Amino acid sequence: MDFSQTAIDASFLIKLFLPEESSDKVHALWSSWIERSIEVIAPTLIMFESASVIRKKLNRKLLNKTDAAETIKRMKRVDMTLVYTDELLEGVW
């Protein structure tokens, strides 16, 4: 089966930019999607959810301010399509 799209959530996006458990698997998946020209889609709130996680890591001193700001900047450049549809909401639920 060949897919032309895949959806990600905030936990995936965070693992793409910050070292966490399974970050290596996330990087491998991301690379394979790029190689196969898979369109990455995400719910419209992904950036806000991810920023909230980064803020919590900053507050817990797991991330410094410079690294947090750089992570946000890098996340904004990710090639993904932000979407909201009732079907996506139902699929996530």
C-alpha cells in the first residue's frame, strides 16, 4: 500500500527537534517520507501544542531560552500542511 499523505501530532514534531525517547525513529520516518515525497499534514493547533511543550521544558530548566527560541524558529520552517477538518478530528479522537 502506498500513501501520499501522513499526519503527525505535536509529540512527533517535538521528537523531530528535541532529543527524546524514540527521536531516532522519528528522524528515520521523516527521512523516508521525504525520500518518497509523502506530504506531511498536521492539525492546525500543532504549533501551539508544540510551543506549550517547549515552554514547559524551559520552565523546568530542561531547555535554555536560546535553544527554545531556536527550536520554535526551526519548527516554523517545517514543510507540512496544516489542516482542520471534521474527518481529521474524528480520526484523532
